[in-house]
Amino acid sequence: MTLKLYCFGESGNAYKAALALELSGTAWEPVFVDFFGGETRQDAFRDLNVMGEVPVLVDGAATLTQSGVIQMYVSEMTGKFGGATPEEAREVMRWMFWDNHKLSGQAGMTRFLMNFLPEEKRPAEVIAFMQGRLRSAYAALDTHLNGRDWIVGDAPTNADLSCCGYLFYPEPFGFARTDWPEIDRWLGNIERLPGWKHPYDLMPGNPSDRQ
């Protein structure tokens, strides 16, 4: 049975789940969610996920939400990306929790404020504050990656697939790969993985669709 991932291209959190599915070789198909048209606020979608968020993975009778949970589910099914040892598995989780709190959570909000709100409604002071916090996160990740090909161990894990979630997007939010050489090198490693695709190629939905 082909798994269905409810997602849209602009969502970095959905990208984490889609990338795990794609790189693991799992049979899946995207189901476009019209976030900008208000679909996630509708009762039909809230029946699917009371949190009103993507991604949502449907595998037969099982429905899973939150990107990290979906990534773990893919690891349980395929044996990939979870870490080679219990120690690595804990380290993978440590970086996924860090990403959700310090990196993706703040990058996603900053990118939304800077690109998907009308210009007159973009809060300059909030954006500047968030970009400052993001610079600290980029610095921590860049330092950690010095001398490493992957965040944990000798192969890609969910830590990598989580932390890269927003870093391939072209819209400005205060991140430039050239400013962070270790992150840039690591993102190149991810891009060279067999099956890797840019978020706008992997999932339906693109800002150009609304222009």
C-alpha cells in the first residue's frame, strides 16, 4: 500500500517527512494541502489532524502527525536514519529536539514573516530578533559539523533530515550558505544522496503558484 503524505511545498516541516520517505525508498504519494487557502483551518482537515498542521502521514488505518514522529515511523519500517547504535539513536533525538526548538521552529517563523505576509505587516523588530537567535543556531550547527560529514555517526540520519528542513529554501530569512562553510559542505552531502530532491520538486505547492 502506498503511503499518503499530506503536505505542501512551502512547508519545511513537511519536507523533513517527505525527504525521509523518498530517501528511504518507501512508496508514498503527496496529497496537496492548500495551506494558504485556509485548508488546515477547515473542519475536514481538523478531523484528520486536530492540531491543524502538516505533515500528516496516512498508512492504512494509521495516521501520524508531526515530522519527527513520521521520521521515526519511517525508521521503524525501513531500519534507516535512526542511528546505528542506541547511543547514536539518543544523539539523533537530541539534535531533532534541538532543531525543532532552536533552528526549524525559528527559521520557519522568520521565513513566513519575511515572505508570506504583506510587506506592510512584516514586524521588523521581531524579524531582527529572530534572525539574531537563528545566527546562534547556525553557529552551533556549523561548529558541530567541523570535521564531520553528518551530524551523528558516519551516515545520514534523521538528525540531518530534520536540521536541513528549511535550509534549502530560496526565500530570504537570514541564512546564506556561503556564510557558514561547514553547513554549506554538509548540505552538499545531502544534495548528493541518491533520490534527493529540492522541496519544491518533492512536494506540490510553490510560491509561484500564487503569483
